[in-house]
Amino acid sequence: MDILTIFLQENDKFLILLARLSGLAFAPIFSTRGIPALWKGALALILSFLAWRLGVADDFSVPESFLAYTVIFISEFLIGFALALTTQFFFAAVQLAGQIIDTQMGFGIVNVIDPMSGTQAPLLGNFKYILALLVYLQIDGHHLFLQALFESFQVIPIGSLSLRPEFYQSMISLFGNIFELGFKLSLPLVGALLAADFILGIMSRTVPQMNIFMVGMPAKIVLGFAILIVVIPFYVYLLNAMLTDLIQQTYKIMSVLV
């Protein structure tokens, strides 16, 4: 019996695999707007076919009821989406850090079009986001995410999704970490700019005839960029550590889905 005949007989298993692996369309790099939707769909189809050929769904028994099959299909899609969302939370924290820094530096009204998502993003937030993506590519984060998707079939067998309270608690915790990580990433610049505001406040009281607004804005911008240049190596090191922890968080989410 040739492969095509077997594939046509097991197309229902293939669709189940496709449902979970389609989660990559929501993951960083793969969700980039610059990648055509046709290519994303083709990649998901290729990966699903490879998973089918590797026998990932061999132990799965297709239910006779269409309703039961639909429920399993939706649950598999939710697994892939949850894993992708876990990764996207981190990059949301990076953009939040940039937004905080932009506000302190006076760039709060300056937004640029993010080529990755096609939406408006803060100036430094976009810079930090692109830098985080480069570090993500450096550590092969996109490959590790695909590996996590394939390994999820071993941790969470097809049709065994269980939305326990631990899952909701983990997702809420990850959502809360957006603000914590955003504050940590913006802390060096925000601290220096707050100190600059304090100094400018003293100057405005001691030299009232000086136009502090005209002097302070350029001074804060120059100070912000100077500190940013200094802390970029430490920022990259911190991103490496955080992205490594992010991969562990992805596997932690798997453990609470079963």
C-alpha cells in the first residue's frame, strides 16, 4: 500500500496533528507579518506530515462521533496556542520596557510601525523587541519552540488535554510577569532618568529664570541614549538568561495541561 493511500485513510489523524502544530503561526518569528500566510500554512502542513510519518499519532484512536472529534481538534489547537502565547508574553514584556523608557525620555508620542506585527510600537520598544528577536534567533529559540511542539505529543498525548486550575494559575502568573520583566528591563534607564528629573527640579528652584523644559528634554534624551549604549551588553546577557528560563516555562506549561 503506497503512502498516498495510507495518508488518505489517516487524514483525520493528520488534521489533529495540524491543529496542534498550527500554534507555530502565533509564535515569535513565525508570526511575523512579513512572512506570507501561505508560507506559514505550508510550514505547518510539512511539519504535520513529518509528524504523521514519524508515527506521532499512531496511538490515537479516532472517535466515531464527529462532535467528539471536533472537541479533540479544538483542544489540540488550544495546546499549540497556549505554548505560543507563553513565548509571546515575554516579548510583550520587552515592548512594555521600551514603552516605559520612551515615556521617561520624552518619546511617549513617537511611535513607529513595527514590521514584525504591522502595528504601531514605541521607538525604543521596537528597538528592544528587534534586539530580543536577534538574541532569540542566536540561541535557536525558534528551533527549540518547534522541538517543544513535537515533544508536547509525548507529554500531552492527543485527546488528553486537561484544563486544571494549575494551568490558569500559571497563565495568570506569566501574564503578571510581563509587568515584572518590563520593569526589570527598563530599571537602569528609568532610574537614571528619574535622577535627572530630580536634578532638573533642583535647578528649576535655584535658577528660576532658566527654561528647564527646553534644557531638560534634550539633556534627558542624550542621557538616555548614553546609558542605553552602556547597558546594551548587560541587556543582551540578561535576555539570554531570561530566554533560557522562557524555554523552561514552556515545558512547565505542558506539565499542567495533562
